[in-house]
Amino acid sequence: MNGDSQTEIVRSAFRAYETGDRELIESVLADDYEFFSPPDPGIDRAAYFERCWPNAGRLESFEFVRLIEQGDEVVATYEAKRFDGTRFRNTEVFRLSGGKIDSTEVYFGWDLE
């Protein structure tokens, strides 16, 4: 991933979910990666793969509403479609350094029709 913009690194993380490519998601996450969401306030990389990665098998696609790169962060708001046809909207804040995602904060709760 060296030389990729921070936004492209974040796009790669979403692409990994769309394709179920665990190797790709592992390549963009730092070894000391942390994940934050209301039910998971500060879990480590191992817990992330245990608790969050299984969702890759449920998500069909992502459509970005916004991707904003500022400093060492990328803010992504997206609408995701599940394989069952339901959709939702989330916003995530990614912090990056050295070409890897160090942490992700997820803000969620919007189901779409």
C-alpha cells in the first residue's frame, strides 16, 4: 500500500468487505489497530477480526456519500447494501499513519428503505 493516498487505503478497506478479502483488510490495518463503536469501545485488532470481520459475508456493496481527507484522518459516510437487500448509512473516522489504518471510529444507526 505504500504510495497510496489515505483515501485510497480507506477505499481498500471497504473493498475488502465487498469481496470478503481478508488478506486485503489485514494489509491495510496497523498491527496495533484499534476499533471504536458504541458496543465495541476500543477493541484491539484480534477482537476486531473476531467481532467485526464476519460482517464481510453480509455486505454486498458500499456507496460513498462523502470521503474527506484531512491531516491524518479520513471521514467516510456511506450507504451499504446487505445481500438481503436492506440498506443502512454509517459514518466512520479513520486515523492513518505510515500507510496503515491505526484506528476506526464508527457512528451508526441509520436504516434506509
